[in-house]
Amino acid sequence: MVNKCANPECRKTLRYLRDGIVYLFSSRKDSEIGSNVPNSMEHFWLCGVCAQKWILKTDSKNGVQLIPKPRRKTHVPATEANAVFPYSR
Ligand SMILES: [Zn+2]
């Protein structure tokens, strides 16, 4: 299990899982698909501050990568976002 933020510039210690985002990635490489290598999963954690600026992505060549989070052009107020799920109230 992870205990540090996945951002190498941050490395904040994980204390509360509700702070930030936990990612679950397969650690199996493309070359291992179809072989007997077990498909183990790896956890990565971004702290709350980093999760606002970064996301984690994985690809078979480079493994897990930290990439800037795409910015939304228009800010959607929380009340409008809630309106998408009218049955949640
Ligand atoms: Zn962080």
C-alpha cells in the first residue's frame, strides 16, 4: 500500500484516505499478457493539493505518469453539478 503522495515533488505522507485520490493500476506490462505473470494491482495516492492540479495515468511503455489536470474553461458551481442527479436529494 502507498504511504506517500505520487508526486515526487511533494511526497506528502498519507494519513487520511479521504484526502486526495487513490488510483489502482495494473502493474502487468503488455509483454506479460498471456503469460503466467499474475496481474497484480498497485495503489498510487495523490494528496488533496496535488489531486487538484495533477492526475495519474498509466501506459504500457512509460508506466505511471503524473500529468497536469486539464482545466475546465467554465467553472460549474456545485449546485449546478448536483442538478445532474435530481434523485440524490
Ligand atoms: Zn501531493
